[in-house]
Amino acid sequence: MKTPVLALTALLISCGLYAAPDRLILAGQLLDVRTGELHSQQAILIKQQRIQRITSISELADNERPADVLDLTGYTVLPGLIDMHVHLTSNPQKHGYRRLNDTPTRQALFGVTAAQATLDAGFTTVRNVGASGFADVDLRDAIDEGDIVGPRMRVAGHSICITGGHCDNNLLPHTYKANSFGVANSPDEVRARVRENMKYGANVIKFTATGGVLSRNTDVNASQFSLAEMQSLVAEAHDRGARVAAHAHGLHGMKRAIEAGVDSIEHASFLNDDVLALAAEKGTYLVMDIYVSDYILGEGEAAGILPESLEKERHVGQLQRENFRRAVVAGVNMAFGTDAGVYTHGQNGRQLAYMVEWGMTSLQAIQSATVHAADLLHWYSDEGKQNVGVLEPGAFADLIAVQGNPLQDIRLLESIPVVVKGGQRVK
């Protein structure tokens, strides 16, 4: 006698309500990233790049076994990872004045290799938070249209900043009159920048609420934009259906941005208990890039990072890691983001072990790069299901596989042997 599941499947097929899968993936162990449970001998049925159904291998019907089968019964399978803070068009060997030589076109061309490296590392989705000349928009569209290989992308276009602030062009003297595209200095101007970014294809808005480590002549603790300007920016972005990321190291800029209603604080280096309480109250995510300091202080000078920036990082890096631990203890929302592009693309997974070292469990670190990142990304299917970050019916069939248990050894995710995007094995 057929089991109830097989009987229902047979009934749906006979009634024409169930389309046979395009392909099938067999998993030795499948990690449920919501609960941390491992399920043995699972079958993932895929139709038109999306997960149709997940069941035990023993309960597969004969007509649910298409010709295209990927056997991963010797592996642990989990969702493709998400990096919520990358710059795919930024070359980590070209910092400071070296970056002035590259046009947006050249940066987009570099992004082709960066996108491939990022996908090979198991990151099937990224949020690109700033690029010149809408190069990230073009990169995303080329990937979506199948011209090149890379992760799914949500992109910000130009970062919005104040005159002389982080992400403005502060490297040239006044005689050049050089300003970045995203400069805005009033509530009306920030609305205009949001509208312009979205006009040209951005689906995320990123602005700078404080100075930055890698910008010349900015103080990481100094606030940028008034509360009214931030509120105008956030209201416009949310009205247009875009999420908002605020670059913020300093305390007052973080508070102001959270009060204005941003969806995430990037870096969050100088947070305190008041910021953590406010973030918890508002549901704001923290995206803290606690690996990148090793690159900046170890290899940054050779890559052109300015002495001023190296000195700032010496004060910021360790404190950020200590405050990461405080954020974990406080239980606020946290999502995975690395600032890849400052350092080498494809090494994104190295941060996971740092997150465990600084207070997270392995499951929490994995959740930050899957289901929690997906929640922050806020990208849903027509049926209201999460598109990415989970292995559930309706989601894109994006997954990775490792030999071993990443809950016991998080470093397995630093070198991922199998990567699947949309049901197709890409590595």
C-alpha cells in the first residue's frame, strides 16, 4: 500500500495538478537553518529553478525521478550563503589614489571575475552596497540574463553622502571640483538622489551616516546628515519599496539612523548599550564586517590604503570585534556582511569562523548568512515566500554542499566543493 504522501502525489499527478520535476538533488544530510536540525537522506525536487518539494528519498514516486539527478548523498546540504555587504566592482588591490585610474566601465569588467569568485565561494546571493556609474546594476543584469556567471544581486548604485563625507571624492584638490554622483545636502536633495538611483536600476539604498575608515579626511565618529535628511531619505526609499542600509561607525550617527528608520546599520563599530536597546526596539539589523581588519592592517598598505586610513583601522578593528560580542549577547538582529572588495573576493566565508570566535554559535553564524540575511533582504516570491536563504518550497534552488557537519566545524564553509544556483551545479 502506498504511503499517504505517495498516494497524494499520485493523485495530484493524475489530476494534472502536479508538474514533474526538472531535476532532483539527493542529500545525505540536509540542514534546516531555521531550527538547526539535520535531516538524513532527503530529496529536493526542482522545477523551473525553484524548489518544488522536499521529501525523504524513500518516499519518492517513480515519476518524481527525472533524468537529471545530482547525487549529494555523501554531503551535508544547506542553503546558498548570502553576503549583505559587498562591492563586487571594487578591486582590493586598488585603494586610495590607485582607484582614481579606474572608470566605471573598467570596474564593471573587474566585477565579472569578482562575481565568479563570490559564487564559487558558495555565496549565491549578495547585496552590493555602492558602485560608481551604476556598474553594479549592469553586472546584476548581465548575470540575470545569463551573459556571465555570478550570484543573485540586490544593488544600491551610488552611495548617498554629504559633501566631503565618506563616499564623496575627497582625494583631489578643490581645483578639480570633483564630487561624487551621490552627494546630497538637504532633505529635498536626498529624495532626489534616491529617486535617481532607483530610476537607473537600484533596488537598495545605501547612505553614509558617519565618516569612514577608508575615506580621506573623514572622522569615523563624526555624524553625517541631519535627522531630517535621514528621515526624508528613508521615507522616500520605503515609499518606493527599497530597503535602506546606513554606513555608520560612530555612536551618534548610528542612533540617528536607527531613529530615522533604516533597515540595517553597516559596521556599527562604536555601538553601546543605548544603540543596542534602540536597535532591538526598532528591529534594526546590524551588519558587522569583523574579518576585514586583518586584510587592511596586514596587506592594506601594499594595496594603496592611505596612512590615515591604516591609523583609523588600528582604533576601529579590535573595538568592532568586542562590540560584535556585545551585540550577540544582547540578541539584536544580525546579518552577515564582509565588505568584500576592500579585501579579496571569494574569501567571504572566512568571516564565519571569526563570528564564532567572537560569540556566535556555528548555527547562529550560518543563520546570519542565510535565513536572517534573507529577512533583511526582504525579497519574496509572488506567493510571499522567501526567495533565498532557505531550502523550502517556492524558494530558488540555491544550495551548497560540504563533506562533514558545518555545525561542528564552521571552517568547512571556507572552501565549499559544491555550489548549485537555480538547480544547476555551477561548481
